[in-house]
Amino acid sequence: MLRLEKRPAPARGWIIGAPILAVLLTMVAGGLMFALLGKDPAESIRVIFWDPLFDDRFAGFSRPQLLVKAGPLILIAIGLSLGFRAGIWNIGAEGQYIIGAICGAGFGLAFFPSENPLIFPGMIIAGALGGWAWAMIPAILRTRFRTNEILVSLLLVYVAEAILATAATGFLRNPDGAGFPGSRNLARHPGTDNPEIFAGTGVHWGVMTAFIAVIAACVLLNRHILGYQIKLAGQAPRAARFAGVNAARLIILCLGISGAVAGMAGLFEVAGPAGQISIDFNSGYGFTAIIVAFLGRLHPVGILLAGLLMALTFIGGELAQLMLGVPAPAIQAFQGMLLFFLLALDVLSNYQVRIGYRTAA
Amino acid sequence: MGLTPLLTIDGLTKTYPGVVANDDVSFHLAPGEIHALLGENGAGKSTLVKMIYGLAKPDAGAMTLGGAPYTPAAPWAARAAGVAMVFQHFSLFEALNVAENIALGTETLPPPRALAAQIREVGKSYGLPLDPGRLVGDLSAGERQRVEIIRCLLQNPRLLIMDEPTSVLTPQEADILFHTLRKISAGGAAILYISHKLEDIRTLCDKATILRQGKVVATCTPREVSAARIAELMVGQLLSPPARTERAPGEVLLKVADLSLEPVAAFGTPLRHIGFDVRAGEVLGIGGVAGNGQDELLMALSGEVLTAPGAILFKDHGIGAMPPGQRRSLGLLCAPEERLGHAAAPDMSLTENAVLTARQREGLERGGFLDWAGAKDFARRVIANFDVRTPGPDVVARALSGGNLQKYVIGREILQTPTVLVVNQPTWGVDAGAAAAIRQALLDLAKGGAAVVCISQDIDELLEISDWFCALNEGHLSTPRPVRGLSMEEIGLMLGGAHATHKAEPGATHAAA
């Protein structure tokens, strides 16, 4: 009989070993799947994991894309992870991302065609405030009326999408755009653009902000009293109350921070890679970031790596579709396997497998 | 004796990584014998019982039951062989009734109506009245224990194992339990009785086996040996009772006036018009069985639940609406009963757990940033001063044994030199040596001019350290009385609530005088 037994303390080796083993297992299981589909498994794996970074033909385009895609994922996931650690579940980052983008873009377009260098910083602040305000709705409803923040934040995503459609076709529509939906292009206008800072790397201000967020989150969680209270509230709510943690304040703070960074991520996206507010400029980063946060074990460095890995499978997956004709569902199944193995093996860092009957002390 | 032994234990040895839990343990039980198993925490009592009940396999040695070799692979096998056990912590569902709870733990299930009749019948013949239809959530600790005992008795066991059965009972309830246990043994079943309450064992048990560090150090007839001698055998050294010195009462440091609270959790107890005051240099003992409002009282004092400002006065300042951190800064510190999850976060290290309550008074936070070096230093001091057995301050709290963690959480508060300290069950599950150290530390604190409120189920402990005694019963607190000159009878009545009702809602008529 196989049994799981809780370890007295988490095993350090497995915290690092489990993700590596998970990637290897995904390669084996995924390779098997590709083989059944009639593709060369070794080549498929290589195209997904290796070619985007190191193949001469693709790397020039793919490598910057890695950071372009990973940047918003990491930034949003860092914000979410703070709340998740405290047991506060913001599922609506996608909505905060959209509202942040609309507010930030609206601020920039209000000064059009000025090229004042203060406009872009103003857009960042407006984006952060927009995301923050959108997150305050579930926060206040939760602390005042005890509504469930999971439901409220999730449903507000659909409200935000409706507002986005209205903005793209209505109040933010490009007056010179011959009636087509979509705003003026922010990325092509100096003053409102979020340019690539180092040519050929894909690093724009959003990616920089994501890196700063990783460092800030590390400091917050390891050194600051707020980080301590977040961890305490998530691990032992009664002990947190005993220590004097104000639960309502923590909810407002955590939802506020995650909303603000999601809003910033939205602004960086709309002013850079996406370029304009369009009906569907949001590409699900807010939802994918939830996966990234958990994949990174809610740890800032883990999230950084998870964001890069996730971005790699996206880019590599597209490449595999293009080059080898692997069907899109197979790519999604492959990504699913990666998540499955990562989360399933996580159990080994806290539990050990025993064979036989219970003999615990 | 000429009787064939019911259970023989011969050379049982069990090793866990790093410790020899049982080392060549041998003894035997005759049918109808009440046999005490004594020892400090960590002496190996639990491991031995686990092997008898099929929860652990011995590395070496053999057992026989009724003359036949006995090697239970699992608890069901032990029960099938006629071995039943009542655990210290009850495994009952509060939202189900008595009969449903008993049915859940019984392998051979009679139809519900027959089961209810059996429960009544067994209850009557052993002096354990119990209504099968009552919700367990509404039962007292003593009544819950009856449910567990009846569950065992329904299987007609040959051997009944009782683990610390009186730790949750009032003296009167304990008397009823002893009466029941004698009836069971008169019926021919043997009882293995695990306890650290020496007086209980001396009144109840025929024989005693004393374990220390996994070995049998003595077998004796408890009636013929003094409690002090048994304690010495258990601990391996002379125990000195806590030293008390006379002291002049100081100013009132903590005053609680007409504190009423609705319960926070389901099956919680409301607090009703609680009032007491504690002076500098005094220890107030609050007795009573857990679940009568102890948790709620502690949370009101710690600031986890806020009240009207004037309901709790610290040096004449109303602090009832003040959050926990501010109360700590003032000097009111608390140590809750539940160590894991309330007093300490299980997955955090001892250093991190030091920050939990010592942040304000030890200056472990500057401008929002935590001083981890200082926290580690403080954790080390707690570990050293209170003899916490652990490799170091980086170990997570749940890796510590219950007694060691208790020493840590009590030590953490005492080292912060509180003005008023409130502790709930300070020595629960702590071995005798450590319990004595904790009691002495509480007395020393009071001697140094602090006021101490000690909430405990252990009456002996309260009588040992308190100046004043009162009891919590269903959320009512009896009027505190000086401990000196208090008789056991009066204490029993206070615990039973006889002195509590006169403070109940004014205007309520008493059905019986």
C-alpha cells in the first residue's frame, strides 16, 4: 500500500528537484504523444524548447518575444502571489489589466498630439490607478459585505471586457481611423509609446517593471512586516489574528497591489506590443498569470522562472505548429502536461511516499 | 498470582530515527486488573500503546493475548481481538448525535433502534447515563468521554486502554469515571490506564509500570508507595514544589467588568457578565473544563475579539476596543491554549514565530522592516532559558514536540517581561519536569510585580500557584476566592457552576433555590 506521509519540514532538495523532474517527465510523456501523432518526438521537443532560443533561423525573432510575453505574465503574477499567499483570491487580474490599459491609454490620448516626456509616466500612474480602482470593488464588497472576492473579481472581468469594446468603438476610437474600431496607435507616437529599451532584446518598460517587481516582492516577503503578515495570514489565520494582523486592511492592500500592477501591465502592453486599444487587445495574460503564480510556488524567483517557461512554451508551441504541423490542441495538451507534472510533483517537497501501513511516531 | 495473564508484553523494542522509543519493555496484565502506565512525556507510553493497539509494529519482542500470540497489523485487528482504546483527544463529530457517532466507530453495526437501546442499557449498567439522540456538540467533555467509552464497551473488550482520561474532567466527573472503570474491571476486563495524575492512579490502580526514556524503571503497587516516590521514579530526580513567598498585594493591574460576548464560532460558548481583577504580584487561577468559555475569555483579553472599551481595564485605562499589538505595547501579553495554529504558525520557524508576539516589545521592527538577527537572538534566548529541546531557531514550529513548543510559546511571553500575563492551559501535555519549570516561571513573574491570570483544567496546578481561585462554567465566572482555606468540595461546586448562577441576568427567576 502506498501512503503519503507529511514531512516534518519541507525537503529543500525537492523544492528545486521537483520542477526539473517535471520538465523531464513532460518531455517523455509529450514526446510519446507527439510520436503517436506521427511526429518525430525528439524534433518536436527540440522545436518547442530549443529552437526559439538557439536556432539561427528563429532565435532573432523569438528571443525578444520571450521577454515580451513573459514580462506581463511575471508582473501580474507577482501582484497576485501576494494575495494568494494571504488567502485572498484575486481571479480578476484580466479585468484590472483591461481597465488599467484603458485609463492609461485615455490619459495619453487626452494630450494628443503633445509629445511631452511627462505623458508616459502619467500614463503609467493612470494605468496603475485604473487597475487599483477596479480591484477596490471586490475589496470593499468583501470587507464591508463579506461577498466572495473570487466571484466578484472574476465577474468584473466581463464587465471590463464590455467597457473595452465600448472604448474601442466609442470614446477612445481613432478620429482619423475611417470609422474602424480601435484607438490611435500609441506605440507609433513619441510621448505615448513604450519602446524597446535595448534593441533586439524585447525589453520594454513593462519588462523592466516586472524585474523590479520581482526584487521588490523578494524584499517585501523576506524583510518587511507586511510580507510577514501576508504569509502569517495565509498559513495560520488564527495566529495572524492573535498577532494583531488586521484582516480587512490586508485584503484592501493585497487586492490593491495586485490590481495596480495588473493595470500597469495592461498599460505597458497597450502602449507597446499591442500598440492600441482594440476590442480584443487583451490576450488572457491576466488569467495565465494565475497559473504562472502557482507554477512559481508563489515565490518571486519561482514566478520569474515560471513566467519565462510559460512564455517559452507559447512561443515554441507556435513554432511547432508552424514548422511541424503539430495540431494546436496537442500543444495545449503538452502545456497541460507540464502544469500537471509540476503541480503533482510538488507534493513530494512536503510529503514523502511510504510503502506499507502507518508506523508514524 | 495464580491467574493466567491476559496480556503479556515481552521485550518490546521500537526505534524511530534518532530515538529508541521503547527499549526491551516487559510487563503483564491479569484479567480484571487496572494497570497504570506511568511516565513523563516522551517516556514511550504512546509508542507502547500504539503497538498494543496495532498502530505501530515492534522492531523486536512479542505479545500474547489470552495465551495466544498477538500481533495486530492494524487497529481493526486489535479491536477484533478484544482490545479497545479511548483516546485523549476525542474523535467525535459535533454535528451528529450520540448514536450516529457510535455507529460510525463500530464495525458490526446493529439496526439504529437496537443500537439506541444498547447504548441506554450499557450506560445504565455502568453508571454512564447518556441520551443516544443528543447532539455531541451540546455535550460536556465528560459526556463526550462517555460516548467514547460506551463505543468501546459495546464491543465487549477484554482489554480497555484509557489515555489520560481525567485530563478534561472535573473532580466529580472523575469520581464517576473511576466508579465505571471499577465496574468494568469487576466484569473481568483488564484496563491499561495511562496518566500522569499520581493521586488518580493511587486511588484506582492495582499495579503500575513506570517508564523512563523507553525503559521500564519500576513496577509497583501504587497504593503502597507515596506519590512523591512515584514522581521521583518517573522523572529520575527529586522534584521540588514551586517556591512561593508571601507578598503584599499591589495595585490592580487588570480589571474585567461585566464582560459579555457572543460566541465567535459555531459551538462556541458565550461569555456572561464576567468580572474579576488581578493585582500586581498575584496569580488568579481560573479553573473549569475546557469549552466553558476559556478560549473566548483569552481572545477577549488578547484583543482578537474586541469589546466595549470599559469592559477590560489595564491600569484603569479602558482597553476593550484596542487591537492586540497595542495591548502588547502596554504590557498585556497572552499565551493561548492551542499551540499550533494559534500561539504559533506551524510552518514558520521559531525565529519567525518570535516576531509573532515579540515584535513590539523587543523592538524587532524598524520602519516597517524586520530585524531578523534580533528575532533570531530573541528566539535563541527563549530556547536557552526555557530548555526548549530543538536543534535551533530555524526549525519550523510543527517539528517540535507539543511540550517543547509549549515551553517556547510560554517562554516567548515571559521573556518579554509582561505587566499582565494571561495563559491558557500552560502545562497541557508538558512533562512533569517542564511543567514544574513553567509554574515556577509564572510564580517568579508574579513575584517580580506582574499580575498573572492562569486558566487551566488542572486543579492541582491552580492550587499550587494561585492566590485567588474562580471557575468558568458555561460562560459564567464564579466570584474569585482566596485559595488558602478552600476545600476540594467547594472547588468542585464552583467548577460545577453552583456559585456562578447568582450573577446571571438580573430579573431571571431561579427554578430551584
